[in-house]
Amino acid sequence: MNALGIINFEGDTAVIDGLGEYRPVPAVSFLGRYRIIDVILSNMTNSGINNVQVYCKEKPRNLIEHLGNGQRYNINSKRGKLQVLYGEKMFSSLVYNTDIANFELNMQYIQRDSNPYVLIAPSYFVYSLDFTDVMKKHLDTGADVTVLYTSTNEARTSFLGCDVVKLDSEKRVTSFEKNRGNNKNRLISLEAYLMKKSLFIDLVEKATKTSSLYWLKDILADSVEQLDIRGFQVRGYVACLNSLSEYYRNCMELKHPAVSALLFKPDWPIYTQTNDSCPTRFHDSGTAKDSVIANGCVIEGTVDGSILGRNVRIGEGAVVKNCIILEDAVIGKDVYLENVVVDKYAQVKNIDRLTSYEPTPIYVKRLDRI
């Protein structure tokens, strides 16, 4: 596929409270074994996109360590390249740290790429898609820009703060607006756009001249009357991990095989960084059901409906129910946890019970001791 892949960073409407304090959203753990960025990056490389630029808003260390040189994502080492890019300057205010500002700062790398098209997509929308189908549709319609969207009847509770597209009978985008949760049925923009690279560069320049606070989606919204922007519907499983509650809810849904089969397909692998460690060990008192458990764990207690990252330890008599426990965390003896997200290296030992009855789970911060 003759397109440069650009994985865009998150805006202000995509904030995973707690977890996002220590790493950018793309580097947040996903289903125990993956990081959020693995899904969109695997979509790109499986579609034959060999040159990928990953833009990082802040705290790039975790993301750089996880991605490496891109070989684990099946990027052709001779013809392809994976770059992690970010604004190498201080912004006087965080509001100026937009995707447009970062594209402008790294424009030389965009211009040097030989691909005539660009595919821009953020990582916090999770779905499985062959982008060659999008390219074919883009060429067939002759559109200036093709935007990906999904249809939902749960817009009152999900995809809040996301962009909504309005389409005419020929799937031309007539306007963009925000999902405020006022309507049940909405067409949600996935903030993924395919266009010629020359047009993309023009839009970045136009946005820069229009406002220092503009994002790419802002200049596209301004241009719906001047450009032929067409919609491409993504069917099947689509999730938006733009808050702690949505991150938790969608991860809990993906524990179930019928749901995860919609995202994890045998002929469409999702690549990630591998970790060689021993299989999970269950002591005589250890049990688990309805859970996703990574390798290297030691379970002496009860795990029910939870997701455990690598090398998690569950103490004797402990009960972990409907929780997400990130790697190397320790849950002590006789502790009861329900609806809790425990970050990496945390130790929960000196408390009997920690339970949330709200849609948003309790968050235990990284390296914390409770």
C-alpha cells in the first residue's frame, strides 16, 4: 500500500486518568499482553504500510522502549521504517501542543517519504481493518479525503467527546460535530483520514495560518465545503479507549471469547513486544475463571473475571474480582479487590478490602503501596 502511516496522538478528549500520568495513551497496557498502539500499528503493517511515523504528545520513553525498531511489527527492515516523533521544543502552554504543531515541526520527515498518500489515525480507537479496502474505495470515489467512521446506537454512554460525522446520500461529509450524549444513534468519526500527501501538507500549512490551536480535525471541519470528504464505514468491533471508565469497560468486554474474536482474527495478527518467562503457576489454593492471564504470574488466591498482566502475584486467600492488574503488581494475602485497576509495580497488602460500585473503577497508582 503506497501510503505513509501516521499514528496520531491523543487530544484533550482522550485522557485515561491515572494510567495516563505515567505514559502516553498508546503505551497503556491492553489486555495484559499488549499496548493500545499495537492494534492500529498492526492494522497498518498487515495492510502493507511499511513506513510508519508515531507521534507522541509527551513522555515518549515508554513508547520508544515498547516499539523498538519496528521489526516485531513485521515492518520490512530493508524498505520500511518506524519512527517515533514528537515536538522537540518547549510549548509556552499545553494548549499549543497540537498535532498540527507537531506535524509542522517534523515536516521534513513527512516530505522526504516517497509515498504519495498518507493515512493518519490515532491509537485509542481499537478495531480490526484492512486499509487496502479503504484505499480502493478512496480511489473509486475520487474523494479528496476519506474519513473512517462507525455507526453506534450507544452514543449516549459511549464515544462521548468524539467527533460525529453527518453524511449525505453519497456519503459525503457535510459537517463534523461533537458527541455530547444527546442522541442514541450516531456516526462516530474514528479520526482516521486517507488523502494525498500533498493535500495533507497543504492542510497543515492552512491550519498553521488559521490558528495556533488548530488540530487536523479542525481544519478538516472548516474544509467540508471546499473538499470532497467521503465516509468509509468500519463494521464489527470498534472501541474508543478515551477515559478510564471506557478503558475498563471495553477491556472487561474483550475477556469474553465471542467479543474478542471480533478483534483478534486468525489471519490478522496483532503484534506486540514478546516476553520470555515461565507460564503462570497456580498453587494448590489458586483458582481462576473467566479471566485473561498473562505469563509469569503466580496465583495462590482466587481470580474471577479479571485481566492480569505479566508477573503478577496473587497471595493466598486473596480475591481479585473484575479487576485489571498490570504487570509486576502484588496483591497480598487475604486482600479482597473488586472493580479496581492496579498499575505496574504496585503492592496492595495492608488493606482488607478495596471495592468500587461506580462505573469508573478505583485506580491504584504505579509503585504505590497500600
